[in-house]
Amino acid sequence: MNAPLALDTQGSMPLRDSRFTVPGMRCAGCISKIERGLAKLEGVDAARVNFSAKRVAVRHHARLGEDDLVEAIAAIGFEAQSVADNPMARDDRESAALMRALAVAGFGMMNIMLLSVSVWSGAEGVTRDLFHWLSAMIALPVVAYAGRPFFASAAMALRHRRTNMDVPISIGVLLATGLSLYETIAGTGHAYFDSAVMLLFFLLAGRALDATMRNRTRAGIGALLSRMGRSAMVLDESGAHRTVAAEDLERGMLMIVAAGEALAADGVIEEGETTLDNAMLTGESAPQAARVGDTVYAGAINLGNAVRVRVTEAASDTALAGIARLMDEAGQSRSHYVRIADRASRLYAPAVHSLALLAFAGWMIAGAGWYQSLVIAIAVLIITCPCAMGLAVPAAQVVASGALAKNGLLVKDGSALERLAEIDTALFDKTGTLTVGEPVPALGHLTDRQAAIALALARTSRHPLSKSITRALEGRGVQPVDLSSVQETGGNGVSAVFGGIAVALTRPDTDGFRIATGLRIGDEVTNIAFDDPVRHDAQATLDELAAAGIESAVVSGDRAGPVSAVAGDLGLEWKAELHPDAKLAHIEKLKSAGHHPLMVGDGINDGPALAAAHASIAPGSASDVSQQAADAVFLGRSLRPVVLAVRVARRTMRIVRQNFTFAIVYNVFAVPLALAGLVTPLIAAVAMSLSSLVVVGNSLRLARAAQ
Amino acid sequence: MSGLAFLIPIALGLGMLGLAAFFWAMKRGQFEDLDGAAQRILIDDEEDER
């Protein structure tokens, strides 16, 4: 049904694959609308939606740019953003490897169990030996294959003279397998292949689950940081142009950046003068002027004239790529998973090892014989494996971050959830935080004729102000007029002819403080001012915060007038004209008074406050500094993720405490039993696996917490 | 007892078959888009009806 629609018209043109994230997909209708809409587009060979990842892969002719496709998807009715070549490929491979190991372990476990059950139910003599041999033949390759993730991690830890959770697991599995093999060869009647393989299976189930959650969380960060230009037009010494992919750009190359293009590398302007949209780096929505000698950064969008830029940093050295890397590192839940688990096992793992050793020594002294002592030691090693303890925190945090990511909030660090849970005061910046931070035109004063002309002009331009005029007017159902000889001159707007009259969208006739554009029809100029409206659900979010016992206030660097207007509307206390250090001082004052303040802000001026606050959240439109300083980043136009974050964080900490209690109770009961020699390695493996599964299962309850 | 000589290889063979099928499915990307597969069943085949 969703067969790719082939187009032969282009014949031998090279095909290219592009990927886009489309967060707005919600139903089957969206899938078919996007796939069919794109397939109808000339130059598109095939489009395939991945609904789970909210992504579209498009195979298209090279002459069709990514921007054209984004616009095409926008025309279908969805907001799209292009993503770099499958950034998740590495993670996908890792989780695929885990799934394969899990399948192999599952296969081995079932077959060995089948044989073990016959042995338990009384198979004797030759049959029993035969079954043990069969078990060994299944178990050895299975352990070798499915155990690799653990062995590799344990070997890595040991090479660095550390110990982690995987060390006792590896020792337990290898000892149990080795001992069983010895038993089988000696024909003495006991084998624990089932324990070893079952342990691997349940542990892998936990790991695979964790990897899946992690991938989902990271997908969002990838989308956020995919705005860097993909390629650039490079001029070489002979004067020839060629297109070079962003990763192949080198220092010293001269790029020609056309109007509407995103910069693909950092550089210095050598020729030309333009305005840039630097929102990606600074969070400022107002365009910034740039002239010869100015440094410009990858990710900025050229709004004005074509400029020549000498590359100073390219590919992975750009400021933007640096941010991406830092955020990626911070956002990798793997890192806090390992960190917390390692912190726990740094104390716990040596204790387990010595406990097992003591058990062995103790039973040897008691005269139990080396075989029995070894079996007891293995049982102790397996049963006390710190998995439940190690999983208690990360399992809950990973599930909670996944649930929040689905709702547009990316938590960068596991400890952020702990701190978010303790919040009792919230401070909001105004511009870009309580407000959308994007210009919305005030169009009420335009006549129908003016509106139709404005739309016709704005439609032809890619300037953000033009785009927002187009959105607003199309939303009101205005029909554009037909224009002739449309021209866009960078920095000067769009001009055209309508019915013999020169019309233009250009600079306003006043040079006021606010962002504005002028609509010129003949000689008459009408100004269109742009406002920055309050987020639509700001009031509801603040009410919910209040209901959760959190006091909110506005702290802004803006002038008192606008701040008091917004704060008054929302019924908040406010402080205006605060410098960054004054915001910082305010936070410090609250902290010394015993409060735990949450800072929500986007500007560079909020950076110190974000870093100092007990917890902090920045909108996705914020500057790089703010996004790095903040514990979490929320996407989209809604403010609701802020209150969700606090609520989910509180739920998470409750679950974490439950998990810890359970893990401690389990160990208090299980360890003495194992030490007393009352537990066989099989029961130990079942008990340990069950305890891990209980912890993971309890954490999974958080998946629905964000709804 | 001689039945075991057949039954065990059959049991193992079936298990291996299942494992091979799973590996094949993973390689073919059958698990890439689980939610999407659930939604796609609702898409009408005929495009021009609406």
C-alpha cells in the first residue's frame, strides 16, 4: 500500500537520502499524508515514515534541496527539521547487538531448562550425563556469544584497575560454567549451565530495555542540534565554484553564503555585509548585522546578501559541533548509568568479592570440601550481584527521562531529576521563556487589500519576519494577490509590481526600538510591528506549579514596564532591570534562606543564574550557554514541560526510594541464606534476576507518569 | 529412550529455526518502526476516496 512512487522523468540524476524529524506525527493519517504528499512531489523518489522515531527518510534527486523538502512537508501541514546522516546509527547498532545476544541467551536458556527439568525429575546414569553434555554444548557457545557485553565491560574495568557491576557477573557466569564443565567431564552429577545462562538472559533483558529508552531520549537532542549547514559553495583560487559537504570543509577555504543559507562552518567575513539570524547560538530572535572582519558561526542563517566567508573552524571543530558534543556527553544517560552504578559498586563489588571468598574459606575450614565450598561461593557471588541496587536509580531515571522526552523535555543529567524533585521556588525569565521569543506580527490595522499584498510579498521570502507574516495571514484565510517582477534584495526586503503600482516589504519608516517591517504600496508606507506573545499555556502551567506548592516569580533584565505588564497578567511577583549578577545574587539569597530555587531562562544573561540555581530549565530556543548551563531543555511553544518536569521528578524519586528499599530488603534476606549454603546457584540466579526485574518493572511505572 | 535421539534434535532444530528467523527479521529492519506498523494498517489503500 505504501509503495514508493517511482519517477523516471529525471532519468540518471543521482539520488540522495535525507532524513527529517517530524515531531507532529500522531496518527495513521499523518503517515499517509506525509508519504503520499512527498511522493507526489517532483524529484522525490520515495518517502518512508518511521513512526516510532517520528522521522521521515526521503530518497530524492540531488537537485532537490533539503530546504525544499522541509517546505514541502510544511505545506502538507507538519513542522520538519532535517537531521544529519542517521546520528543514532551507532546506538542502534549497540542495541541491535544487545537484542541479538538476548535472543541467543533466550534460545539457550529454554533448551537447557528443558534438559535440566528432566535431570531434576530423576533422569539417571547415562541419560543424565548425556543431558549434561548436551547442555554444555549449548551453553558454551551461548555464554561466549551472549556474555560478550559483560565480559568486554568487565575486562575494560579491570584493565583500568577498577571494578564495576560487570566484574562479579562475569566471574559468576564464568565460574559457574567452568565448574559445570568440570562436573560434566568428571560425570559427578551436578551442572549449573542453567544458572549461568538464565543469569545472562535476565541481565541482557534489563540492558536491552535500558538501551531502547536511552536511544529514544537521545533522538530529541539530535534533532535539536541538527541545524548546521550541510554543505557550502566554495570558491577556489582559479575562481571555480564547487559544493563541498560540511564535514569536508577545511580551514582557509572561502565559502560563498547565499541569502537564506545556513552557515556550514565558523569563519570571518571577507567580503560583503549582511544580517544573520543567530538564534541557534544566542537565542536572540532579532537579526544581527555582520560586516567584513566579523566572526560568524556555523548554524547562523544568512538573511541578507550573499557574503564571502573565510573558514576558520570547520566540521567537528565548530562552536556548534562543540556544543553538540558537550550536550551529547551530558545527555548520555549511559554516563550517569555507569557513574552511579560504578559509585555503588566501587564500595559494593569488593564487598561482594570478599564475601564470596570468605564463604569459600569458611566452608573449607568447616570441612565442606572444595567442591561444595565453591558452589556456595558461586551462589553468594550471584545472589549478591549488585544489580538491583545498581539499577534502582538509573532504571527509574532512564524511564522518567524517556517519558519526559516524549513530552518535549530533554533531561541532560540523571542527577537533575533528583534536584528537580526538591524544588520549592521557581524563577522565570521573561523574553523567550514566559513569552515565545519569536516575533508575531500585529496585523489588525491592515485593510484586506493591504493584507493580500503583504501575503503575496511575504510568501516569496525566507526571511523569518516574512515567514511569520505568511503564517499569520494564511492562518486568517487571506488570499494573496498576483504580483509581477518580484525581486528580493538582501537587507532591503522584497519588492514587486501589483497592477502598475510598486509594492514592497521593506524597512519601516521609523527606526523604533521594536522589531518592525514596512509595507509600501505606491508611496504609502504602513508599519507592521512584531510582538512577542506570552506562551499560550503559561497561566495554566503557573497555576499547576502553585498547586504543587511551588512559588513562582519573574526575574528579568528587561525594563520595568513590559515586565510588570506580563507579570501582572500572570499574577506573579516580579523584579526587572536585573543584571546577570543581580539575578545570581537573587538566587544565592534564596538558597541561603533555605529555599531550592528552579531557574527557567534562555538568554546569555541567565547563564550564571541557571548554573547557580538548584535546578534549571532552558527552552530549546535558548542560547548555547544557557542550554549547557541548564539541567533540562524543553522544546516547542508550550511551557507545560516545566511543571511536568517537576512532577515527574518527584514521582521518580519516590520510585527510586522504593527500589532502594526493595534492594536492601532483598539482600538482607538473601545473603545470609546463601552464606549458610541453603541456596543453589540456580535459585540464586532466579532470585537475583527476579530482584532486578522487580526494580525495572517498578521503574517502568514512570513511563506513564508524564501524561 | 530411543525417542530422545529424534526428539532432542527436533527441539533444538526448532529453537535454531526461531533464532534464525529472529536474526533475519532484525536484519531486514522489521523492528525499526513498531508503532508505525500498528498505525499503517489503518491507512486506506485507495487514495482518491477522500
